Amino acid sequence: MKFDELKRQKLIDEYKATPEEIKVTIEAAKSDIKTAQSLLNSDVCWAFNIAYNAILQAGIALMHAKGFRPIGEAKHVSVILFLRKFLGKEYADGLNRFNQMRSKRHKAVYGILRNITEYEAKDSVKFASEFVGDIIKFAI
């Protein structure tokens, strides 16, 4: 199975999510996109962070739909690694961008970095909207 290595590394675990749980997580991702779009005119840093969270939620929904969940301390990284295995090389560029957003978001949330430009926020929200749509297709 393609996820055995992630299980051995204790990054993911088998998980039986209910259809309702998957639906709620997908709706959270969609809601985050709308929120990120609405924040573009008032707080580009949080618009960026919420766009990142939308992708994260979509990734978790996909994991749940396929019978897994992230575990351990680095759950965000676990989601990215799972998506790399599941989505494959076709989505490598999008996943690289998602990982870059993860790193920048971490600094913005847990540090004092607030250097997200308006252009970067708008571009990231657009990217997140498209990428979430792609991920959700695999989860439903």
C-alpha cells in the first residue's frame, strides 16, 4: 500500500470518518475560501493564512474519505506528505506551493512575520480556491 511508509513513520493512521464528518470538513474548506476572499481588502496576512487553512481542511477531508487521518506533532506536514502520495507528480507544483504557504503561515502565526504582500495574498487565495476544488473532487 502506498501509505505504509507514512504509517510506519507515525505520520498518519487509519481512521473511519463518517460521511457527515467528511462533508463538514469540505464545507469548512469552502467557507475558508470565502472568508479569505472577504479579508483581502482588510487584512492580507490573515487572508493568506485562511487560504492556507482551506487547503489544509480539503486535504484532511480527502484523508478522511480515504480512511486516514494525520497524527503526531507535525500534522500539517503529514497532510502534505499524504497528498503527495495520493495526488502524485501531476500535483507536485501545487503541493510545493502549499508547503511554502505552510512555512510562511507558521512564521506569521507563531512569530512576528507579517510580510505578506497584497499581491501574494490575492494570488494565494486564487490558488487555494482552485486547489481546494481539485482536492475535493477526490474526496467526494
